[in-house]
Amino acid sequence: QVQLVESGGDLVQPGESLRLSCTASGNIFSINYMGWYRQAPGKERELVARISSGDSTNYAGSVKGRFTISRDNANNTVYLHMNSLKPGDTAVYYCRVSTPYDAYWGQGTQVTVSS
């Protein structure tokens, strides 16, 4: 059984920052990619950022320069540092962790950016 526990979602004002975290536990081995996706109301889920086991990163164009993804391999944890948040960043943010054999999703954490 694999569990992903996310935290850090909140209601913030435009321009503020947040840090999301996601920790994987259970019977999980050889994690390659760890990433964050988001889904806004009425929209499809989209990739925000992901990081490989070798620390190679990919970002959506809309967050490049504002968000930073990092990982702690010893603790199977991935972080998303979000700066200069905009109302358009409002969404449920989901953690995703993949191995060569399977992929796992977190339950989601709500980020709301509003004045």
C-alpha cells in the first residue's frame, strides 16, 4: 500500500507565497519522477512541475520563474515553492509519484489566490 500525503494549501492574496509538500510512504521503491499537477474548476488537470531522480526539472510555461520544485530523496518528499501567486494559480494541486512500474496520486490540496 502506497500513500501520498500532501500539505500546504491555503487561501492567500495575490503576490504572496506558499510551499506545498508531499511525502510518499509504504511499499514504494525506485521512485523516478515526482511532480505536481493542478486542476481548476471546469478545466483539465495539467502538469505544473516535475523533477526526476537526477534532479532534472520541467515546468509549465505559466509558472516558470515563479515556482520551484525540489525533492528530498531520503524522505520520499517533494516540495513546490510558489512565489508571486496569481488568481490564475487557484486550483486543487495534486502530487504524483512514479516508479518504473506504477504511478500514484495524492488526494489534492486546495490553493486559492484571492484578494
